[in-house]
Amino acid sequence: MHRSASLIAAIVFLALALGSLYRLLVGFPVVIGGVEIGQVATFFAFVICAALALILFRGSGRVSG
């Protein structure tokens, strides 16, 4: 059960990282509550989500005891 939950979370974080990367490359505006979210925030979101996805993918491959 733990491995499948880690794999699902890794896929979710990977999707978020890919969405952030797409926004960085295309540059479309994102406005939340009337405030435009900058590219710097999107870059940090990409780095964090990609790192979490990598950690979870690596961890889901291991057999827990």
C-alpha cells in the first residue's frame, strides 16, 4: 500500500512540475485573487515539485520492511 501511495504522489508532483515547466517556457499569465504570479514563483514551484517527484519515485521502488 505504501509503495502505491508513493507512486501516486510522485505522479502528481511530476504533473505539477511539468505544468510549471510549460508555464516557464510559454509564459502565459496566472492571476490568483487579482495578483499575478511571477515567473520566479513558477521556477521555485518547478524545482520543488520535480525534487519531490524524484524523491518519491526513488523511494517507491524500494521494498519497505
